[in-house]
Amino acid sequence: EAEVAQSPRYKITEKSQAVAFWCDPISGHATLYWYRQILGQGPELLVQFQDESVVDDSQLPKDRFSAERLKGVDSTLKIQPAELGDSAMYLCASSHLVANYGYTFGSGTRLTVV
Amino acid sequence: GENVEQHPSTLSVQEGDSAVIKCTYSDSASNYFPWYKQELGKRPQLIIDIRSNVGEKKDQRIAVTLNKTAKHFSLHITETQPEDSAVYFCAASIRSGSNYKLTFGKGTLLTVNP
């Protein structure tokens, strides 16, 4: 079964430092999503890509978060500087371009900011 | 934007009993409603979904019902087993152009007691 790959699985960083997460979607999936899941809550969309273009980043804190998907395949989410409140699970998901199917999530990156 | 409310936040049942989780959504244009199961420390995994052109779907011990008029949908688990214990998330999808975005509920922690 095809999977969405994410790395690292765990990351501990000090506040004010920079941190980056990587995601490789399922082959052929043009749509890629980054979600943030705070402990005890549901996933919240941060940014959505269609190929290399951002189609929704309305919930992305742009003063410190950035995301790119330069070649329309894998993607990087960056936080600079990290704050204590950024501690969460960062989930990447992908789906087909035109089909409205459920997402396949990656295993996530558990970020702890100390 | 879409808003998804999920109830209850916690649910405890005895093994063999049924469990029901309910969600409501705000956007009448939503047309796809998946349910995800998330075990502790793991990714959310799609367990069942329903589209707006049907009212009910069943897969073994799991069923989902949809009432478009009332804008609510429910997950039903029969003959619950301890391994059903997890957090369950409902979601609603809305199409924007050629893109889809899922909005998640806050989750229900289901505990099945042996």
C-alpha cells in the first residue's frame, strides 16, 4: 500500500530556533496538505498545494511559517522562529487532483518546543 | 468557512455494546464525509466515508448515516471490541474549484471496556 512519507518522526527544538519538516506524497497525488494537530484536538489545515501552487494558506501563520513544493512533488514546512505554542503533531496528507476522496495521512512529525 | 461540531468528546462503552458518534456541519455545499480512527501516537486512518448522494453506508460492524436536510451525520459501531478504543474524527469536505479541503471535528475518545 502506497504511503505518504514524512520526516523526521520526532523533533525537539528550543524556542526561537528554526525547524523544518519534509513530506513526500503518494506518487501521482497532485494535492498535498499540511495539517497541525494539537494534542486532544482535530487536525487543522495549515496549507494546501495543487502541484507546486499554494491554493489555501489562510490558516498559516505567515509571520513564522512557510511552506514550499517547488517541483510539485515533495514539500517542506518551516517554522522560524519556533514558539512554545507550536508544539504539536504536523501531519502531511495527499489526494488525487480531481477525485474527492479521503486523505492518506503520513505518520506525522511530533514537534516539541522547549 | 466550514464548521464541524462533534459529540460526545468522550464515550465509554462495555464490550459488545454499540457506540454512536454524531457530527454536524455548517456548509450545505459539503458533499463528502469521511471518518478517521486515530490510535495513540499514530496517524489518522480512514475507516469509512459517505457521499452526499446516499443516506447510509455500512462496512461490517461500522456504519455511517447522513441527513443532508439537518446537516448531520453519525458513526455507528456495533458489537464493540477493546481494539475499537481510539479517537474518532469526523470531517466534511467542500469543493473549491478543482480542489477539496477537509474540515475536522474535535474528536471523540472512545473507550471499550472488556
